[in-house]
Amino acid sequence: MTTPRSEEQIIEELVGSLATGRSADFLRDMMETVIRYGKDNASLSDLKLISRSMREMRYAASVFRKYSKVRKVAVFGSARTRAEEPDFQLAREFARRIVEEKFMIITGGGDGIMGAAQQGAGAEKSFGLNIRLPFEQSANPVIAGDPKLINFNYFFARKLSFVKETSAFVLFPGGFGTLDEGFEVLTLLQTGKTSIVPIILMDRPNGFYWETWRRFLDNDILELGLISRSDFHLFTITHDVDRAVEEIKHFYKVFHSYRWVRDEMVIRLNNRLTPHALETLNQQFDHLLASGHIVQREALPEEADDRDLKDLPRLVLIPRKREFGMLRLLINAINDSAVLEDPAADSAVVI
């Protein structure tokens, strides 16, 4: 008589046939969570929500995975903006220009500003993250039918994909949805729940949409003490396509990305800093550090899973985790460092 296998044995067998290492650990945890839902007698509505959102997130990740080496810029703005309006033309021109710089575009897949950005980028360089609504939102002609158009039922799953896959956000004037996306991303950056990336608020020449928004922040929210002055470093307002494109390019000039290893912030660089540049950073940002100094080193042992990035030089520091706008200034200073080491040369090069 065969002894029935336990839940643990069944899970181990399934996981073992799919993955090893940390991937296996996470798959095991996911399977155990699914079983707990059954043991909890979860309601049909809860099971439907979890099941459908997992399917949406898995499918979105599978689409983006093919383009994981390419940085992407998310464009938000009103679906009601007409083709003859200056904001439409500005969004189209920005998308055309940023794609020339080897970025791809992500929009909500709809009309208006979203359609303008995808006209500028073209379907080949575009993703559309469409949300199923009872009105207004259908895929624009550029991205309709493209395999990079992803349809979501849940806003939270769609927002997660935007934040997870995006290296910069550009917002044009829009309604509740645009403001919601903008405040959502700012909140995630302000609280350290996602990595700092450029946020650019763009308007037509002589437009006043974002200046009015900023006055609200300055005169009301900041005056009441509900945000910090350093939070204003997290975004840039511009009316100029050239400046918007340069802001994004410059952000990734020396800085590559960062991650946290416990309390340590590990900043990956495209080039090593010279000792002088590192000393300057330590002097300028001493107030940002909770302890120690900014040091330059190779990958930490805990970063063994970052195989594609293991050869990049690192800056390691322990910052105060309160005002993340100051970390944006640190990234700016890294990119503005006057002298960088060229790993292929014996001497430093001036940039």
C-alpha cells in the first residue's frame, strides 16, 4: 500500500521540477500561500481577486521579460486630449525623441496623450497597459492588436507593472487618473517603497497646469507641514522636450540603479569614481549618512543573484531613511562628478 504524500512533499516535488535556489524558495512560498487560502475557506470573491490578479501580473511579466535590457519611460496624460492640441503634439515629439535615445515607451494604451506618445514611438517601441473600463478607454490604433498590449482588470495590478518596469515617468496635463498616477509614484518615492527615478511634469509652452499644481503643494500642503521641502527634488517641471530628454539621459549617465542590503544602500555605477570625486561626495552629503562614509567597492556577497550587474562598481552607504528627495540630490551629484575612472585606461578621463 502506497503511503499518501504530504503537502510538503507534493510542493517540493513541484518546485524541484521548476526551479532551484532563491527562485525555488519564492515558488514554494507562493504554493504554500495558495494552500492556506484553501484551508482558510476563503470566499469566492477573494479567490477570484487573487487568482485573476496573479494571472494578470504573471502575463505582464512574461511580456516585459523579453525587453528587460531596455529602459522604458512611462507617459501619462489625458485620454481626452485632441490631436490638434499643443499637448498632443508635445507628447508625440517627446516620445519620438526619447525612442531615438534607445528607450521604449509605456502608456495606458488609450487615446489622447497616450495615443500621441505611441504615434511618436511607434508600435515596435511601445507597450500599452490598458485598463478595462465601462467607458472611454479602448486601445489606440497604434498599439491595438500588438503583442505588447496588455489588458488589466485591476488598477493595482496595472500600477504595479508601471512602477516595476519604468525607468522614468513623464506626465502631461490630465484628469483624476493622471493626478492619481503622479501622486502614487511620488508617494512611493517619498517613502522609499520604490527606487528613485526621474519624474518629469511636462506642459506646452506658456501652459500653467503644473505650475498651478506646484503652487497648491507649496502654498497649502507644504505650509501645513504635510510634506517636506526636499520632496520637491523628486520632480521636474518643464515645457521643453530637449530638457525632458536630457533630464532622463543624464540621470543614467553614471548612475545605473540601486538596491538595499539590509540598511545599506548599494548604488551601482556605469563607471568608477575617482578618489577625489568620492571624497567630494562624502563632504557634500555627510548630513545624509546615518553612520560611516560612502565607500566604493565591488558587489556585496548578498548580491549574488544580480548576475547581470555583478561587474558594475558600487557605492555603499547607510543613509537616513527619511527624506528621499535628498537621495535624488546624491544621484544628481554622482552624475555631475567631474572626473571618472575609465576602467580601460591607466588614467582618469574628464567628462
